[in-house]
Amino acid sequence: MARFQEAGGKVSWTGLLVLVHFSYLLVGATIFQILEREAESNNRNHFQLEKLNFLANYTCLDGPALEKFVQVILDAWEKGVNPSGNSTNPSNWDFSSSFFFAGTVVTTIGYGNLSPSTVSGQVFCVFYALCGIPLNLVFLNQLGKCLTIHLGRLERGMLSLVPHKQAVEVLAVGLFVASGSLLFLVIPPLLFSYVEDWSYGEGFYYAFITLSTIGFGDYVVGTDPDKHYITVYRSLAGVWIIFALAWLALVLSIGAKLMESAIVLTRPGLRRPPGGVEDGSSGKLEEELGQRT
């Protein structure tokens, strides 16, 4: 059965979604501009003042020479070389760092703080991503199915104690989200804040930006040249990313289904027929669990 009863209703609903989506983007852009533009202006003015003070203190340099040196620093940073410290800084391409980088490629996080600088490395990265991204999606999908099966088992176990299906479903999902949040979003920032000398808020921000695959690159673990990290630190962070991505993907999927269900209930044209849901999506989780168990 068609999801919408009338073609005109389908077009209008699509238009409404487009309007809401771009309105959300416009609201976000406005708020980000209000919150960040002044700080950016202050930072720019501070940097220009520091350059003027530097030239005043070191009269042997002129403006063009300083600008050239700044460009050298920027080029080094873009190539993954931290300009602070000295040449004894740990390599960005030891095995643990390379493993971490490979994880950011296949998960499409792409922090941007490190990238291949050789032509051969860039070519390999392209083909590695072409094969690795689909492989990672299959892997995360399988992990999600395993988590879904465990969630279904949890629901059936709770049904034997509380014979109210809707209440049990809500409670089981709540426990799943709460336990996953504790394991993947609450505890890891404690470790990151301890090792990296971040605040807990910065650690939590890094965890969410990473697991949502936004990956700004403003916070990345294991990049402070003044710290001595254990060898497997970044590798363990890469493993955390993989499993946490599977959990977060399932949570976001559940959230999307809840939003769709809310839309179905609020739109008269999307009422469920007597035999079930029009698109057959509701109950799919239960059917899949029944087949797998």
C-alpha cells in the first residue's frame, strides 16, 4: 500500500520536510555565527597584535619575512608536523598512529589533522577508502544486528517479569541507551581528560564529535608532543570508535523510527490500516528477531 493516500499529500509532505530541514540549517548557521564570530574576531586581532609585538622586539625581521615563516608553520601543520617542540617529537606514522588513521579513513571521520603527503600514499588512501568504507559499513551493520538481537532478548526476558509489552519496550530501550551511554560516552571522556589534560566537557565533546563522524579535528587523542603515550593508546581509541559507532548508529536508528512513528500519529493521512502499518516498517524488528532466534 502506498505510504500516502494522495499524490498531492506526498508532494506537500516532501516540501514540508525540505522546509523544516533547511530551516534547521539556517537556525544553526545563525546561532553559530552569533556564538563564534566575535571570538574569531578577537582571536584574529590578538594574533595580529602578537605579530606586531614580535616584529617590534626582533627588529632584524621585517613583515614579509615573518609572513613567510608563518606560512612555513602552516605548511608543516597541514602535513601533520607539529611546529612546537623539536625533531624528537613522536612520529605521526608509527604503527599505532597509522592504525588510528586507518580507522578514521574507513569510518569517514577524517579529522583533517593528518593526511598522506606522498603521491603513493594519497593514491593508496583513495583505493583503501573505496574498499574500506563499504567493508566498515557491513561490519557496523552486523554489529548493529547483534546488538538488536541482544536488545530483543532483553525485552523478552523482561516480559516474563513485567507483562506489559509497551512498558517493557520503553524500559529495555532505555536500559540499552543508558548502558551504552555509560560505556561509550561517559567513561571514555574520563580517560581522555586524564591522559590529554582536557576538561571533562572537552573529552565528552571529542567523544561525541568523533562518534557522530563529524570529526572537526580540533581535538584528537595522542597528538600532544609534550606527552609520552603508551604504544597502544591510539589503537585502543580506534577500537573504541568502531564499537561505539555501531552502538550510536543503532541508537540514532531507534530515534529516527520514534520520530517517524510520531509523524504517523500526528498526520491524518498516515493512519495505520487495520492489518498493520502501511509501509510494513513497524514490527520489522520483531520479525527479524524472530527469524534470527
